[in-house]
Amino acid sequence: MTNHTTTPSPLPGGPLARRTILSGALGLAGAAGLAACGSGSSGVPGQAPQTPGGAGGATGYSGPKVSLQFWNGFTGGDGPFMKKLVDQFNTEHPNIAVSMNTMQWADYYTKLPAAVTSGKGPEIGIMHVDSVATNAARKVIQPLDDVASALKLSETDFAPVPWKAGLYNGQRYSIPLDVHPLGFFYNKSVMEKAGLDPEKPPTNADEYGAALDAMKSKGLQGHWASPFPFTGGLTVQSLIYQFGGALFSDDASEVLWADEPGVKAMTWFQDLVKNGHSAPKIAQDADLVALENGKTAFNWNGIWTINTLGAKSGLQWGVAPLPNIGGTKAAWAGSHQFVLPTLRTPDENKSTAARVFLNWISTKSIEWAKGGQVPARNSVRESAEFKALKDQSTLATQIDDLHFLPAVAGIGDAMPEFDKALNLAINGGQDPAKVLGDAAGRATKILEANKKKYGG
């Protein structure tokens, strides 16, 4: 927990800008600025994956000068941090020129398969972890087992959760760069108005309930419940894991969000509105704006919110791991993962140079952490420099309690059904068990169709 007053931030972007981290990763429908990932044709745009020489980048690159394209969706305040790293790499590697092409994530996930098909794809890319399996199935990206083997990368080098997430059908298709978990943000001034200790935010269900009641007794609404996938959906997903449940079975053959843990999670969130702890039918991002304006004390939001709140002069706020409401420590998280798109015409020099870049950026990801991320590589996360980033370090303590969707092709297509249930429960006041059950039925049909589409 950190004391904040007027600390300036290098990332003054608002909630919409920060939401670009999620865009394309969650299969979200109907939310401004968020686009589905994993949808689209089941055709195979890429050619057969190639296995380059060059020891997977382990021995560096000493060949003729090559130019590499690096595509990503870092259009928010995180973009300059990545650009700084790219510039540093180019300075240190005069025979490799990396050009960074940044676009909106929705455009990225549309353009990349088409570019690979036409032979005009980039040599390097970034994908949200939930997109890796789908693009691996479509052969948009190539296996990276050679990279992991040559560089002697293993689970011992990375946090286990994001490392394992890069596997699809027994092969590695991505190397993790970061995780960006949900965290607990609180307005200290509002807590003080309710007679609460602003340096001791609640850590469990009983403390959380008592804090909300204390604020209600003072005419304050403690936690606004968003009916939108961001942040309401991420909050309820975290709660499902905390109550011991899951969204899907490991192979995504079953939709599990309508089971008892899911009903408990959605009911807890819905009760924030029913019991007067939240304003009803709030707008997109209104929950965070309310915290900034002193209308509410608590908000569960992504780690990127550190920089958003840090830009608010005079705001007294803090951040902590998510309170354990359900009995099991757990939090939703996303992850940016490096991928190497399939090249229509294999080029050993470019392939080797791309692998050198991938490994170099991974080891230098402390700069990336300053943009509001938790490095996936252990050596960076455990460094004194990262530990000096108090807020990011606070949320990094959740590293072993994070959850991603299973690595199943097209799984993101099912998530809009969950989002519909969220809206009906929070905005419509409908029975959580019914709306989740109906949504699970629709999602099951989508997953069955995708199994036929993608195979496996």
C-alpha cells in the first residue's frame, strides 16, 4: 500500500486510453473502444511455419543489416515506453533496424492475418494472451519452441501463469512480456469521511462489508458497480475465481460461469446496487471517475490506473491487491506476449534478428513496467529497480494468483455472452442464476461451433 498525494505521472491518459490494453483481448461486444479477438475466418492465412537457423537468436546476430517491422497496439500512454526500448535496441544493434508500427488493437487483429496472407506481415508482433491460441490455430503466428530452447528459457525464468499461457496444442507460440492484473484502488479522503483508516483498506469480505456500511451511514456510496465488461466484467470474473470457480473447463468443452461460484460472484456485485453502495445504471468509466471526484471510495481496476490516478493533482489515493471476498486469492489479468508472425517467404537473417530482438526486450522490460505493467520475467520483477516502483510491486504480489482464459482457439467469441449476463444483472436487476445460465447455454453453442471451425 502506498501513500499518494500529488505525484505526477508520465501517463496522463484517461480511462479510455488505458482501456487500449484490453482492446481485442477479451471478446467484448458493445463497449466503446473494445473489440473482439479470436473471431473471424477459420481459414489458414499463413504458410507452413518455418524453423530458422541462428540458434534461435541465442548467439546474437552478425549477418548483413536487416530491417524488421514490429507491430503492436500500444496507442495509449504505454506506447512511448516501448518506443524508447526499440530505439535503445537499434542503437545497440547497428545491423538490425526495427521499425515500430502502432495501431488500434481492433485494427491490428484484423490487419495482421491479411498481411500474413499477402506476404506483407511484420517479423515481430505482440498479442494479448487470449488471442494467441486462435492465431496459432490459423497459422498467423509460428511456433517459438526453438527460441525457448536456444535461449534456455523455461518456467523458472518467468512467472508460471503467463509462461504456461503461451502453449497451444503442446507447442509454444508466445513469450510473455508482462501481466497486467486487476487491482484495488481506493480514495483515502472518502475513507476518512466515513471514519475509516485510509492506510488500512479492507482485505476480506467482512472488512469490505463493514467499510461499505460505514460509508453508507455517512451518505457515501462505497463501490460503484459498472455494468460494462470493463471494469464490471473483470471484477465479476475475479470474484468467480475467488469463490473457487472458473469461466470454462480447461479444454473449454464446458462453460462454468453459471455454477455456484459464478452465481455468488454476480450476486455479490449486484448487491452493491441493491444495497445502495453503488449508483444504478452508471455510464462507461463512471466508476473510476467517481473515485477521482470523491463520490466513491473503492474501485477494482487494471494496473494501468496507477498512472491515470497519479496524474490527478491533489488526489489522495492508494492501491492494494484485490480483497479476498470469496475465500481464495485470485484476480483477473491480461498479458502481452511476443509472437513472430509466419513469413510467407522465410528469411533466415530476419528470423534470427527478430529472435534477438524478442529476447533483448524481454530482459529490458523494467522500462516497460514504468508504463503500468508487471514484468513476466522473474529477474526483472525481482530487481531492486522494479521494487522501487511501489505501486506496480504491490500488484505484482498477486502474480501466482492470476487467471487467464484457457488457451483454446476462438474462446474469446464466447465472452460477449457473459457480458450480456452482466448487463442484465446489474442494469436490469435480473436473477443472476438465470442470466448466467442462459448466457452459458448460448456460449456453449459458440464453443461447439468453434471446435469444428478450428479443430481440436
